[in-house]
Amino acid sequence: MRSYAVRMLDLSAGSRIAVLNAKTADSLGVVPWDRIRIKNGRQRATAALVEITKSLVSENQIGLPRLVAQELSIAEGESVSVEPIPPPVSVKHVHEKMRGKKLGREEIYAIVRDVVDKNLSELEMAAFVMAEHYKGMEQDELLWLIQAIADTGTRIDFDKPVYDKHSIGGVPGNKVSLIIVPIVAASGLLIPKTSSRAITSASGTADTMSVLAPVEFSAQELHKIASKLNGAIVWGGGLNLAPADDAFITVEYPLQLDPEPQMIASILAKKLAVGTDFLVLDIPTGEGAKIPTSEEARRLGNRFIETGIKLNMRIRCGVTYGGQPIGRAVGPALEAKEAMQTLEGAGPQSLVEKSTALAGMLLEMGGKAPKGNGQETAREILQSGMALKKMLEIIEAQGGNPHIRSEEIVVGSFKHSVTAPVDGYVTHVSNAAINEIARATGAPVEKGSGVVLHLKRGEKVSKGEPILDIYAERQSKLEQAYSLVAKLQPVTIEGMLLEEIPEY
Amino acid sequence: MRSYAVRMLDLSAGSRIAVLNAKTADSLGVVPWDRIRIKNGRQRATAALVEITKSLVSENQIGLPRLVAQELSIAEGESVSVEPIPPPVSVKHVHEKMRGKKLGREEIYAIVRDVVDKNLSELEMAAFVMAEHYKGMEQDELLWLIQAIADTGTRIDFDKPVYDKHSIGGVPGNKVSLIIVPIVAASGLLIPKTSSRAITSASGTADTMSVLAPVEFSAQELHKIASKLNGAIVWGGGLNLAPADDAFITVEYPLQLDPEPQMIASILAKKLAVGTDFLVLDIPTGEGAKIPTSEEARRLGNRFIETGIKLNMRIRCGVTYGGQPIGRAVGPALEAKEAMQTLEGAGPQSLVEKSTALAGMLLEMGGKAPKGNGQETAREILQSGMALKKMLEIIEAQGGNPHIRSEEIVVGSFKHSVTAPVDGYVTHVSNAAINEIARATGAPVEKGSGVVLHLKRGEKVSKGEPILDIYAERQSKLEQAYSLVAKLQPVTIEGMLLEEIPEY
């Protein structure tokens, strides 16, 4: 077998690759995405997917990402041998799922393990997710998927029951975790909240929290903070709770693909990893939300609940109104400000309602409030200032300023107000348009950027009154976002007289 | 906007990429497979898909494939600006197809153009092909796909009607083109045969022909050779006839995906590109072939015929027996040898039958034989030596040895014979096993390697008689292939008495 000198390359996006010169590939009879086995002189071997270059490495070289080189304990310039090998058995299982076959436990574990070990190409991961999308997953396949994703990640064990809250997402301005976590923690229940950064939205919970305090912690650090204070709000992506899920998301995102089994597995595997015993799931429902109708919300909620039972996780679902943004602010700093205002006792009513309703469900599950009285108890904890105090403790423990007040939170210095062109009532606020405009301001990368709505559905407005304010950190972004307002019409205003009967 | 120094990289597998440092990507708010617009200082701009590295390029650099750099007329070290942009409209159409929407003409053209221009990622191309697989394509969508693939490639115009022959493939040892082309060309009909290299088989027609003569030519060269001799057998991949199809194949292959619309489009677009007026399509049918039953073969054949009518292409389909290898030889040199033996008058009967039957259909379409008499005429041309003479002319025109005889063709010098363990009859020859064994010998990369079957289905054998010979260019490959024989049981031999009634 010929040998090749190793060149270090770190182009591995999601999979374990080896870069071969086109002539080397020809002589080996391999094409892109074929597999090769790479052996060093000391009998250690590993597999990689073939990428091909005409110039990056020469015919005598092989380009390896650091990860692969480390497994072979091999350094730049050392030599390795190479031979073509067939794909791992997990690839066969992906193909079987594509053809509609129900997979077994071992088959699903094989796929998930190879995803984590980067043995599957992004194409193969996408094919698996697309097969789920088109063919669905039976209930036991879903359970195995959840367990496999959790088993291949880090587990965190707490000494007492773990309470948690999760939203299936899709609605702008959903900062309720920053209010729910301190309410629940203040009640004495443990709620170690892990959250995500925005992928397509203008702010994820982790983005919003990062305005108030650092959010990147190890599993040990999260354990320490949450055990001490009963609460924390950290970025889950740094904890390696579900590395398989992280990998699946990298292919789901560009394809705008989020099949139900994968969505359920993504949520519940991460909950399993932190040992969640009691979960409240927020299912925002309505036009422009992920779930359009309450029938669909109920069906999905029941699937979550049933899956939870098999996982020893008690789940309650809250079907909430998701047809317009939650609260008024969209964008990391603006949302953090609104959440702090709410904790300080001056938040918008709808945000208080939603936060206390969901928090109340957890209080009831944890025996901190009698059944039917949870929201009332949550409201008392909020109004008493105990939730604010808890939030400031959490902020301090995570390394933020424990004396921060909402008015001190800095937002973008470039601002433009959009006013109502006519008298009337707000008949519609578009989630998609508000999200697109907020993204155009620079959110979530530019934390002070975003949008504040002055009006929500059903509210009355007079011509010339402000409808929404756009905030940005840069003039150019402000202009880009403003130019979208006319195009996207985020807020619809109509006269009170919607129709005349009989038609005249 | 910040600027970045260009570093040349040529890692672009199938799409137009730009490599950003992870920190640059964070500051721009982009993740892998997002799009960016890259501008040089002279107002030229182009788009690329984001790949991310931690070390290959620094925060001040951007890695660009030569193709992208050339479009910007920019050299190593020059500076460019970068901004995130939304995906092209074709991506929206891919997502629509994923959701089951029927696409219009312009939408399909947009996708195919962006495939050719490398604006779609491999993930997006795979998603489109998988959507075809799961959702199907209506007849007019298929027509637009064929036309779009042909329109975005090179066209070759001949001065007279073009005849052609194609097999949908899947059966080992199918060297019939090397016999059909000279028969048809010798009759005076023009048959400029473009063919492919093996992807998963042990020899494609282009691999087999390359044993006898070079097969890589430009469109002009093919035009010249075929116009002069009425025939040629070249590699189609070098002609840029259907660059979109070449791109789709790079994602279909690792996913073992070949949805019917894409398969039909792949074949007919390339035929459209060379101006085919009359096509005979070979549909090998049987256990272990692509098409298992003759009902399925008839349905597929009719879809081809109807599609052909809309494209002004007359198509006749030959449903042939594909349940075992065609002829006896599998592997480039062994197949070239068998084809030449057949032209010399000493080929196996089944190969003569199949070749003359399909050639005869073309002779009838071209008026060179009365209906029902085509095979007889083809046989006469073969037996007269006119086909051999024509083949040697074609070999000469393509730069091969015009005096070559079958016995001079060099095959692998390492050989092992497998013998029958019992007396009996051959009840089954497995296409998949023969293919896998032949690939293990080193074919098609090592041209002298492969397998020769001594027995076909229904033939009688005595214990100890040779069943098949394995040829290889290297001892190690010979052993690997031989070790597969016991495992895969390529030939099943059973006693004549299959069952006893009544059971005793």
C-alpha cells in the first residue's frame, strides 16, 4: 500500500473527512463521500470520508482534520497508508429508513453513535432526517432516538427533583423563561434551565440572558450554580448534553426541516440529560406560529405527554396564544429589559399572564400550590419581589451585575419610530415580518438591536401614533430594517367597520 | 464593512464555498451553509456558501476556491468585503418541492441553473432529489427538468438523424454497446454513443472501451469522428452534456438514491444534448436487476416512450433478461475481450442474441431492415465481419490499435479458478455477488481485473468443474476477491431433483 504525508487541515464542518488529491482518489478508485481507512505505522487505524482537491494537498499528501490526526497520534508530515472501505453499518440503516423500514433499537443507536463520532456525512444525516420527515417514526423508534441522543451526551445528576420549562418556539419575543425560572426557583423548586441561541429568530433565551450575565458554563458549573440557588439560565450548547442533536440541527437548519420526531427527540433528550422529572411545555399556537390550530397543539401535546411517561418524565403542556409576538420587545437587550421590567413589577400584562400561568403549572406539579391555584401563587412570588431577588442572585452567580435595573440595560442608540398611517384597530401582527425586521436590525449578533411594538392585536390606534420602534447599533442596519417595514407590513390596521351587511 | 484578505483554496466539492474563520462567522452572524456576498474593490460581487474553519484561514482572511476568485478577478492576498445574504430563490423552490408542491417551468429552470452554477449546496441538491423520490414528479415537471438539464449543457448538432442505444443498467457484464454500435454504424446509421464510467459497477461502457482506445474527447472531436465513421464510443462525462446531472449524481451516489424522474431525466437530457432522434432503451429485468418484474418494466418503458414523444424523440424499449450477468465476462479488459470475440464471430450465444436484438430495433427504426427483420439483418452484419471492420475503424479514429485482436487483450496475471463442490445445475447467479467480487479484484480501476463465469443459469455442472475464474493485477486483490466467493455464494448449484411429492 502506498503511503501519504499528513497535512493538518481543519475544514471538517460536521464530519470526519480526509482530503485527497484528485489523482490519488483516481488511483484508489474513490469519489467524494466514499470512505477510506487511514493507518499509521503503529497499527492504529481510523475511517474518514473522502473530499477531493486539485491543489490543496499534493499526490503524496493527505489532508486530515486535527481530530482525525489526534486519534491516530500522528503529527504533520508523518506518513499514513490509505485504503477504500465500505460505509459503516449505520449507513445501511439510514438507507433502510429512507425506504420506509421501521428501525430497531440497535439500528437507531448505531446511527446516533456514528453521528456523534462524525462518521456520517452531512448528506447522510440529512437523508435520515428527511426520511423521518417523509416516513415518520413509530413511538418506540422515537423513544430509542431520544435515549440514544441522551446516552451519547453528558448527563448531569442533581440531588433533588428537577423541574423544567420549554417552549417549542417559533414566536418572536418569547422571554418568559427569564421570568418563570426565578419564580419557580424562588418557590424552592430546582429549575436548571438550559436554553439555545437564536438560529433563525432575533433572540434565543441564551442570547437574551447573555445581556444580563455570561451563559457559557460547564456541566459542573451549572450543577454548582443551580444546586445553590435552585435556578440558572445557561446556554445548553456548551454542555455537550446532546451532541447528536447539535449535529442534526446543522443539517436541518439549511433545509428548513424540523420533522416532528426529531423536534420531540431534540427537546426530550436534553431534558433527559439534565435529569428533568417534571416538565412544562409551552406550545404557542395560532396563525404564524409553528402550530396553527389548537387541535394540532393538543395532538402534539399528547404525543409529548405519552413519550414522557415512557421516559419517567411528567409533562404538562400549556397551549398558549402564539399568533403574535409575546410581550412587546424583540431582540436580546430589548427583551432582557422587558423581562427585568416584568420582574420589577412593570411588565406588560400579557407577558405577566403567560409567565405566571406556565410557572404556576410547575408550582402545582411540585406541590408548591394546590391544583388550580398555581398561577395565583406564581403571581404572588412575582409581585412580592422574591422573583426579582432570585433573578439578581442568579445573575450574580453567573457573573453578571447583581444590581442591574431594567433602565440601565443599554439598547441600540439608533432609533426610528413607525407611526400609524390611519385611525383604526390592529387586526394582525405578523410573527414572520417582525422577526425579519428584527433580524435586519442586526439582532441577535448586535445585542442592542431589535423592535418594540407599541400595539398588539385588538388595540386602538390614531393616525400618527407610534406603532413600533426600531432600534439598531448602526445607522445602516436601522435603514435596512426600516425599508423592510413598508415591504412586509408587520402590523395591519383596519377601521372598526369590517363589513357592511347587506352589501350596498 | 470589514475587509478580508483572500486565500486561495480549492476544496469546493460540488458547490461554491467561502471559508471563514469561526470568529469571523460569529461576528457576521452566519453559520455553515448560510450565504454571503463577496465584493472586490471594483464593484464586482458574487455569492458563496459559508464553510467554517478554526485555523485554515485567520480572522483577517477568507478562503476562496479558484473558481470564485476568478469571477471576482481577484488574486491571492487582495482584499474583499463580505456580508450575509438570503439564499437564492431556487432554494425556496427546493423547499416547496419538499412540501409536495408541483413546480413550474421557471422554478425548475432556476433550480437546475443554480445547480450548474454551484449556487446550491450538496445538502440542497440532495433535498431536491429526495423530494422527487418521496413526492414524485408530474409529467410536465419531468419534461421541464429534462429540458433544463439539456439547456444548461453543451449541445452537439449532427447533420443527419442520430440513432442511439442506452441501458438503464444494473446488470454486470453488459458490454453490448461495443457490439451494437459497430453493427448500427456499419449499416449506415449514425450512432455517436456517449457512455459512462462505473460508479458502483465493475465496469462502465466507457471503462470497457478505454481498454481498446482513448475515450476522452471534446464535443468537436466526437462530432468529427462520428460524422466520418457513423459511430464512436466515448466517455460522456468529458463533454459537459449535462453538468446539472453530473452534480445530482454526486449526491445520489452516496445516498444510493436514484428516483425514477431523475433517472429518466439523466438519460434523456443527455440524449437531447447529442440530438438523438431514435433511441432504443434496454430495460434489464429480473431478480437482482434494477427492475424486478416485466409489469414494472412495461410501465417504465411506457413512461420513457411518452416522454420521448414530447421531446420529439422516438423511443423503443427492449425488456431484456437481467437476472444474471450478460455474457460471461465482468471487468474492463475481460469485457473488452469478450466483445471483440463476439465481433470476431466467437462470442457467447446469449451476448450475440441480446446485441443483435437491440441493434435490430435500431435498424428497423432507420429503415435498414423491414419490421420484424431487424435482428436477422443485425446478425448478418455481425457475421459478415462488417461490424468488426467498423469497430476497428472506430478504435483507430479514437487513437487505439486498429489491428487489435481479442486474444491480444491483456488481462490480470493473477488468476484463481473456483470449482463446483457438487454435481448439479446452476439455479441462480447473483448479480450483486458477482459485482462485489469483481469490484474486490480491483475493477474498474485495475482494468485487467474481474471475473469470468463458466456457467450460467440452467447449465449442468459436474463436481470439480470450474464455475468461475477470478482475475486480478495483484495477489492481495485476488485473495480478497476469493475470500468473498465463499461468503457471497455467487453461483447456486442444486441437484435436478428439487422436491419430492408427496413429502416422504
